[in-house]
Amino acid sequence: MAAHTGAGGTAVALWDHGGVTSTWVEPSNTATALLLLGRGSDPATERGVECPGDLPAPSDPDLVARATAAKAALGDRVFVLGHHYQRDEVIQFADVTGDSFKLAREAAARPQAEFIVFCGVHFMAESADILTSDAQQVVLPDLAAGCSMADMAALPQVENAWDVLTELGLAEHTVPVTYMNSSADIKGFVGRNGGVVCTSSNAKRALEWAYQQGEKVLFLPDQHLGRNTAVLEMGLSLDDCVLYDPHKPGGGLTAEQLREAKMILWRGHCSVHGRFTLDSVNDVRQRVPGVTVLVHPECRHEVVRAADLVGSTEYIIRTIEAAPAGSAWAVGTELNLVRRLALAHPDKKIMFLDRAVCYCSTMNRIDLPHLVWALEELVAGRVVNRITVDADTAHHARVALDQMLALPGA
């Protein structure tokens, strides 16, 4: 399970055909490849990619030393959070790694840290700002590190959908539930309207609570997590679920469909987990006898049904760590994590579920040059790329988050 560098880029050996290793080669440094990997920018279509001051070059041989020195100079004043999907060059400087909610809570548990440098995406940094004190400042090394799923549910769209439900007399019987992977605006909306935030680990508990409060759930923004939880864990049928498309009048649904539905799913999805298909599962089972397919619940319904095991990122990590030597695993989640697990457990056959390589391109915008730049700016007394949530939104988002923490078993 060794990684080596070739002329075309970085090559990483991953287990594949029945124990024979296959090699994945990172794309060469073309402009397009760099953009997809978060190492370039397209100013004509992107916002927030320009950094005031000097951004170190990716080729700078002193990047690791510079990051180490800046972090040491800041000492306990800085706390660096690294999401599981971050690249290794960034993860090595994280004080804590984890999923988005765990990281936000870890930040809140360290009030002595003046600066929270969040190596993740925008909605995660917002959650950290909501949960930390006013004395703490949250920094996102690259403002272009967003989340396509979170962006699929904009506040005006959700308010319009709520108006539709209100006009039909359904809003008073509907409880909004939003996945953690949503903007602070959406969390605030949910808090204002008596709802709750959930994670991929506690989605079932959140939905059980919601159905005790009302007859219907409006689930934002990930249709797949909502559908998979409702149908596979709670016994609802696919017919109980409807898909609300914010780009169509009335969500593309009739009044009768909305009245009959128990679960109103928002038309949103994760661009990474949505890539896995039933063909991916069937293909890996044919290629690797005895393989166990382990996927995240953000995957499509048919993929989750065909998998052997389904769970959150933390569940995936724990399952792989506890697996016996020699076992074979096809993992359906972001590639940085799968590759890290494969390298950490060379006694197991760990492979990416799909043949096509797929990073989370926005998560990958947080690279070592941006981290070095953010840390060195803090050393110089300049707070860059600060993420703030206005007081009213933060209050109502906190209401929804606190309701999640109050769930039975939370």
C-alpha cells in the first residue's frame, strides 16, 4: 500500500481485483485538473478565491515548515479543525479531526482559543461561529470552499416553499428538519419554525421527534438522507415521500400530493455521494469476491439498499478500524477519507466504491498554501476570511441545534 510519485502526478495503490493492487494516478497539473482539485481558480465564475496579500506557491518547499512555525507562534491562541474529507497535507496540522458537528463542538469546548481555523467548508465554519463565544473568531482559509448541497437550499426558496404549505393549511402540521450540511440561514429558518437539525448519525431520532410534533416533515436539503432514513429505518414507504423542486411552481407537486405526503424531501444532494450508482455496487461485487460494501446515507436510495452496511463518516471509520485483517471493503464516500483509510490499514483491502476518482472539489480548495497564508496572517495580527453569522440567525439556528442535542440518546 505504498504511494509514489510519477511523471503524471501522484500515484496511489489501492486494493482492487481480488487482492491485486491497482494504481490510481492523480491528474497531471493541467489548468483544468488544478481547478477540479481546488488548486486553481476561475475568477470569471468563482467568488472569494482571491486572497489579500501573498498566497504561497504550492511548489514552495518550505510550506510545512512555515505552517509549523506559524502554528507554534500562535500557540494556544489558535485551534485548527480538520474535516475528514480534507487532504493529508492539511490534516497533519489539525488539532482535531472529525465530522462537521463534532468539530464545531470541539471549537466551543476550547474558549481559550482566540482563533478557530476551520479546514472544511463554509457551512461548517458557520456552525462553529454559532457555537463558539463572541470572543472567538472563526477563519475559513479559502472563502471559495463551499458546499453544493448546502447551496441547493437557499433561504428565499425555502421560505417560498413554506408559503406554499401555509396556503394549503399544511405548515401548521409540518415540522422542518435540516441536515447539518446546510447554511446558517436554513438552520435559523428551522429554529424559527419549531424544527430541529440532524446529523447522519441521529437522523432517525430527529425524525421520530419531528413526527411526535406534527404529521409531516419538510426535510432539507439532502433528499437521499431523508429518504433513506424514512424508508429504511422508520418503515415509511416511497409513496409516503414526495420530492419538492424549488425551481418549479409549487415544487412541481400538486396540492393533493403535498396533502398525502408524510415526508416532503427537498431536491438537494451531495455531488460526491450522488455519483455512486447501483452499477458501482454490482461491478465491485463481480470484481472482488467477498467484498463488503460500506456507504454513507447521502448515497442514492438504490445504492444504500444494495450495500451491506450504511453509516455516517464516523461509523465508516470505526467499522474499518474494527474489521479483521484480510477483509475487503468497497467504501462509498469521499476519496480523501477512503485513501487515508487504505493507507492506515494496509492489512485490509480497502477501495473506492466507484472506478472514477471523485474528490469533493470545494473541500479540496483548502490546501496547504491557503492554510499557511491564513496562519501567517494571524501571526501578523490580521484576521482574514472571518466567518460570522448575524445575531438573529445565530440565535434561531442555536435553538434548532439545541433541540437536536436534547433528542433522546443524544
